[in-house]
Amino acid sequence: MMPKLLLITGPDTDYTDKEILIGSNENEIVIADVTDKTNPLVISTISYANVKYAHQGWFTEDLKYFILGDELDELRLGNKTRSIIFDFTDLDNPVYHFDYLGTTNAIDHNGYVKDNIYYQANYTAGVRMIDVSTVANKVFSEVGYFDTYPANNNTDFNGVWNVYPYFPSGNIIISDIDNGFFVIRKK
């Protein structure tokens, strides 16, 4: 089954009620209309500086901004954990918005937004909780974290692989490659 995002109330009214695929495809992001499965249409593509492996992304809750994780830039470039943010207000013309650099050297992996908090699986640095409420002003701030791999924050593929913050209970599930399954709750 093809991953999809159904834009019902997104900011780009050209695509209201269309099934839109956002593909983080190693060296670029592809935006496609996949409403007609026999005739998918590429809407646009976008890349960014120092792309190493465009891996996974997630929208802000208003569907205006797309937060991308490049899984190999920390390892190959030596930068701090980097998230690349795009303005997707106009899907025909996506725009690079800014880079957010985290506090560690750890490799970022999967990330999800809930209640203006970006929950980022950050391998050896655990789960990072980043306030994205001021994304329009190009400002993110880390508001919490839970480190399941306290040995170090190196650029290695150990530690947190995924995080899931959507349970009604408020429980957050963490999958750690080395240390197993964690259930936490944000205060």
C-alpha cells in the first residue's frame, strides 16, 4: 500500500480532497497527487543543501510545514542533529524554510508532531521533544528528552529507532534497538 496523506483542510486549496503522497526519496522530496491510482501525477520536487539521505518527514499540525530528517548528514558531515524544514503552503512551489540543529551529534530518525511538539527518535540521544509552535518565525526549541541509551550521544545507529506519541492516554511508546521497549509520558 502506498503511503499517503489526505489533505482535507490543508492550506493549498488546489489539492483539497486529493490524496497526496510525500516521498522522502534519498536525495529529494517528491510531492505527488495519487488520487487516480492509474495515473499518479508528480506535483513538484525539492531538495536541499548537503543532502545525504532524505529519510522521513512529518507535517506540522496546520499542514503548512514539513519537517524532514536526513539520516546520514550527522555521520557524513559531522553536524549536530539536523532537521530540515520546508514551507509546503503551496504544493506546486515548496520552499526551503530553515535548518534546526539539535544539541547533540546523534543521528535523527523518525519524527512526529502532536500538540506542536515534534517527537524525534534520535538514536543514541533518545527521544527529543521539540516545540515547533514558532516554526513560521524559524524558531524551534527543545523542551524535553528521554535518553534510553545513556552510554553516549555519538553518531551511531544504536538507541531509539522510533517513537509514537498518539495514544489518548498520553503514553508515548519508544522502540530502542539495543534496550527494548519503553513507555513514557510527557508532563
